[in-house]
Amino acid sequence: SKQNPPAARDVRSCPSLTVMIPHYAEDNLITMHQLFHQKIELEKGATVLMAYLVDYFGDEFINFATRLHSSNEPVCDEQVQFELRRWASLRMQTLWRTVEGMAKGHRAMDVLLQLQVPYLTDRARDSICRDKFQCLVAMQLYGELKLGSPELEAAEEMLQRVPSSTAIAFLVNDQDRKEHMEAENIKQTKRFYSCVVDSSCAFENGRRVPKYVVELPGFPVLGNGKSDNQNHAIIFSRGELIQAIDANQESYLESAILLPSVLAEFAPYKGQQGGRSRPGIVGFREHIFSAVGALGSLAAEGEFVFGTVTQRMLTQVLACRMHYGHP
């Protein structure tokens, strides 16, 4: 018989969750040069990226412009450019879209707490949300970004704008320390460290000082880049449960409100003899959609076959694969 799903829990009694996002070199925040100089080939001819986005998201761009011009505070050119870049980034496959979307889990828990425990102060709610939710970005190359680079500035802006439960884990190799690290049949002349920063970390020489620095036995990315990048960052996760997400996905507040129901999947069902064993992995299919014609629909269906149907067959039938990077 079909099992009834477990009832949603009070946020305070939910197990804690860490959303882990691996990132290597994907776009974070779209630049002005990309918006106005990057060409896109369409059936009716080539056009710049910004013109395509305005045409495709016409109603949303009108709403965006209305909000921007209706602001009571004066807006400078730099603010307009940033908001335009953010608006475009939230409609493309960027790290910014993924992090801002997944970080809505913090806001969703705050909304639920306002309804469940209305007497809590803002500070108390934020503390509970930080205890129950974390967004950890395994941004492998963050430590190699040059000072003043658009990539570093975008990462810093992201830390300031998303909830404080967001952190960035990254790799650092110390090439100044050339002494050999003796190991069985291995000699290496670099030391590798796994580090983490968040919005509370102080600045030193233009960079945030890592909250934790952990020396690794060697370079951690030996096989699959995505999963190995997650593995080196997992030591900084504080959630009892981990949700693995790719760097081109998104989440909505409406979906994030369902987090307590999802987390309840990992608790024993009431009424069962001895309960049930706690699952190791709960898989959720990706919802892939496109509205750019038959070619886009074909690509979306192809991704559904690979990302969902094939992975479920490898797991449930062949029992040879349990983790695709973002189950």
C-alpha cells in the first residue's frame, strides 16, 4: 500500500539542513559587457543578450523598470547597472540565481516561524534560521580570484545581499612553503587547504580572512570535479542533512515553504512498529522547462531523461549509482 507522507514539523523541531552548491568557473553575475556585446544567434538573426532578455521577459522587464524608477531614494548609475546585471543573472544559468534561490530557505523558515511562534523577536528568529539552515557554496577558485576582479566583486556582493547563513568554501594552495610532505611513495611540494568565509569575516588586504582553515593531505579533486569539490567543503557543513544542488538551478519561496515537509521524510513515521529506518538519500526530480520552441522542449526532455529517468534506473534497478551531484 502507498505510504502517507509524514506531517510537516515545527521549524524548531526540524533537522538542520545544509544546501551545498559546487562551483568552478560558471558565470556568477552577468557583466555589462556580456549584456550589450555578447551576440545570440536566433532564427530571425543575431542580437545582443540584453535585447533578447527584454524581448523574452518583456512584462518582467517593465515591472523591473517601474520598481527602479518608483524608488523614493535617488539611484546612481552604478546602482542601476548592478540591478540590471542582477535582473539578467536571475534569468540565466548563473551561480547568483542558484544561491539567491536556495538561500530562500532561510527566508521561508523565518516566515514559518512568524506564524508558528509569533512572540519571537527578529533576532531570535534569525538565530533559529541560522541553526536550521545553511547555504554552503563550494566555490573552488574563490581563493585564486584577483583583487578588483569582477568575479571577486560579484562574490562579495553576493555574500552581502543573501542571508547570513550563506558561506563560501574554497581551496588554497600554498606555493611558498616548498618543504616536502613525506607520504608513502608520494612527495609533493605544495600544501593544500580548505577554507571557509562568510559575511561576518573581517577584511585583510582586500580579502576576507577565512573563519576556518583546514590542511588537506593533498589536492582533493582526483575524480569527478563536482563531487570532489563538494567533498572538500563538507567539513564546513553544519546541517544534519545535505541537499546537493548544481550551480545552474534555482528555488522559489513557494517551494522553500515546503522544507519542513521535506525534512520530515528523514524522521520515522508515527504508528509504524519500530518506526522506519532513516533514509540516507531522498531524491527529487528536476523540473526542467523551456519556452523557446521545439528545440528547447527537446533539450528539456532530453535532460529529464538523463537527469531523472536514467539516474533512477541506475539507482533502483542496477543499484550502481546513488549520487549524481544534485539528487
